Amino acid sequence: MPVKNFEPLNPNSDVTTTRTLLHEAIPITGSIVSGTYSDNNIKNYTHGQFQSVYDYPYLSSSANHIFDLTIGYDNTSFCSASSNTQNSKKINSYNQFAQTLLGYTGSANDIEIFESDLDFGDNNSQMKEVFMVNFSRLLYKDQMKKGTFSIAFGTASWVNPFNNAGAYTNGTIVTLTDASASAANSSNTTQTRGGDYGVLYASGAMGSSNKESTGVNREAQGIVFYQQGIAIISASVFNMTASQVATGVASSSLGDFYYNNGTTYTTTNAWASASISGTCDAIRARLYSLSFQNTTEINSQIYFCRAPHNKFNYSSNPTYTTGSKIRVKNVASDQPVSYITTVGLYSANNELLAVAKVSEPIAKRPTNELVLRVRLDY
């Protein structure tokens, strides 16, 4: 008959928990988003409210969802007019993201407005015309790592920068980063309904040295929500000239914007006049590069399973004995010996809950004690 020995675990001394954060670099080139697959990796929908971007033609079983892209503006924006293309859908998209990520001002029907600063709710640096990049959970995992987000665009002088030669032409590249949002310094991010967010500053400007007298950070052109994997970027980023990029200070005007009307690129205020999908096409055509690090959180329960000197010295394998004698003993006075190969974790009702295997059998005798470290990841 197998010998059953149980050693109770002391929750105060034999059990502990740990947390491990794993990071993976995610680089996305503009050529993948717009150019490499002739937009066969872009999925548009009949509702026309957003488009999905894949890393391969989306009808292929090998395709992975990268992000969803859409635009919107607040109903108090100068773009808001009933005569504009998809006006209500653009307002609804803005409100949906703002309500989910920021919430309300206090009134049940008054939704917060996105701001490109850390003083949330002060109504400075409002971003009323934005585009939203909603990343796939496959990419950002549990959350984005703070201080690693970077996205680069061509400015207003770009017209379909990824031409047939696969090169960009005629433009200034503006890079938005959250470099100031260090994971070790929580004061550089703000806690909201949608979790922590950091500010995206143009071309490396940090926001402390380039403030205007009014306290408005003109160089701040967007925000990124780390736990939600969402970037909200101001439309004015596409109106930055070379000198504005160099100083980190952008115009508050949207200016003209190039968008794809189906055959050619036309200059107008696309936020008001173009369809959502047409404007998203133009945004993708301007995307030069995008990168961040994701975070995978691994929680572990660690059990220290102790084998005292006077226990577990006999195997529970029925072949361990023959004729009521231990097979591995040739002399009656020899000490018994067994080999530990498996550790079982039982409930209070002696129900087997988990099994752990050791890499190689461990000899156990009455003259030694063992402590086996068992880790359960979840």
C-alpha cells in the first residue's frame, strides 16, 4: 500500500507572492501601415466610423490586428457643423473616447474634453480636434511601458509620402514622445478614469522650458493612456512647420490637410470636409514610424515545501517494497532511501490541486532535510 505523508504549509512562513514585469519592444514602420500591401491590410467598415490596420492583408490567416484608427472632434469645435461630412459620427467618436477615458465634469451630460497637459480638468491646452489610435491588446498586453512611446509623422507639406519608390518626400518629420513619463516618477503622469496617461511632446520638448506665459504647453500635441493602449493626438500636429518642430511650439490652427478623396490628394480641412476613412487614409500615409514597449505582468505564488528529516524517507511507489522488504536495502541495518520526483499541493480536504515535477530525482534520507520551492504563475 502506498505511504501517504502530508506536510502542512504555514501561510505566514511557507507562502509568499511576487510580481514580475516583462517588456517587449514593438516597432511599427510607416511602410507597413501604408504602402507595403497596397492597403490590403486596411479594413474599412460599412458604418464608416473607424478602420482597422493589420500587419498583413487582413483576409489572410496570418494577419495580426495592430490598431484601430479614427478621428473626431468636440461639439464645440469650429469643425462642428451639421453640413460637414459625417459630423455626428465624428462628434460621437470623440465623446465615446472622452467619456470612457476621462468621464464627466460633474454634470451627467457634460463630458470632459481632452487636454494636452498633466493638469487634468483645468480646461487649458484643450484638444478639440483629434485622431485616436486604439492599439490591439495583442500588442500592448497588460499595459504600455511608461516613457517608451514614440510616433513620428510628416507635417502639412507631405502629400502621399510613401510613393511608388517607397520613400518619403518634401516634409518635416515631427516626433511625439512621452519620454518625460518615467515609470519611476509618477508625477509625470496623471491618473484618470481610463488609468494613467502621459503627455506626448513634439520632437523631444519636455514641457518645462517651452511653456508660454499663459502656462499652455503648445509643444504638447497628444496624450497616451498606458493601461488602455490608446493614443489621442491633436490634429494641429500636422500643421507644424520646420521651425515650429525645432522649437517644439506649434500653431493652434489646424490649417490645410491633405486627404485621399479616392483618386488624388486634395488640400482642405479634412476634419470637417472629408470622410472618416478618407482622413484616416491620409493620417496613415503620413505615419513615418511608431514604437513602444509593452508590459506583461506575471503574478506568482511561491510555496516552500519542507521535507523534515523524519518524513518522506519511504517511496509511495508500490514497487518500492517486495515481500514486506525495501528493495533498495541489502542490509537490514541500512537506512532507507527514497527519491523525490514530484510535489503535490493539496487542499484542506486532501484534494490534489497542483503537481510540480523536479528536474531530476532528489535523494531523501533520514539524515537530511529538503526545502523545495514551488512557483505557480498566473
